[in-house]
Amino acid sequence: MKSLAEALSYSVAFLAAVERNDDDASDRDCEALECIAAIVREATQPEFEAIRAACETAIADLLKCDRPNHALIQGYRDCIENFCIPIE
């Protein structure tokens, strides 16, 4: 589950952080995030916790870099805020 959570959290963080100059590409990114959100709505509590842990680990690793990618860090924070809170 850890590897899947890492992959999912990176995908969401990347899509949230990437700057697009092309409206079509931005639209596709939004569609991808909407599809991910629909799938994540069915996640179990342990899966939410794994995604959160993956995000937190990635943020900590990025902050150790000489030149942290702040857009990607914010993408991970957005992932925690928007995807790691179970919808009841």
C-alpha cells in the first residue's frame, strides 16, 4: 500500500503544482484530478493514512534539498488537505 500511496500522492501533487500554458493541458489535468478524487472517495481509513504519510514524507524530503521545489511541496499539502480527509 505504501508504494501506491507514494505514487498517488506524487501524481496529485504534480498535477496541482505544474504550470500549464496550454488551456487544453490544464483541462486534462483537472479531469485527471477529478477522476483521482472520485476513486479516493472510496478509500479506507488506512488508505487515507498511507496517502497522508506518503505526502508528509515527500514534503520532509523536499525540504531537505538545497533548492526545494516549493510548488511541489504545496501540491503535496494540497493533496493532504483535499484528498486525505474522508468524506462521510
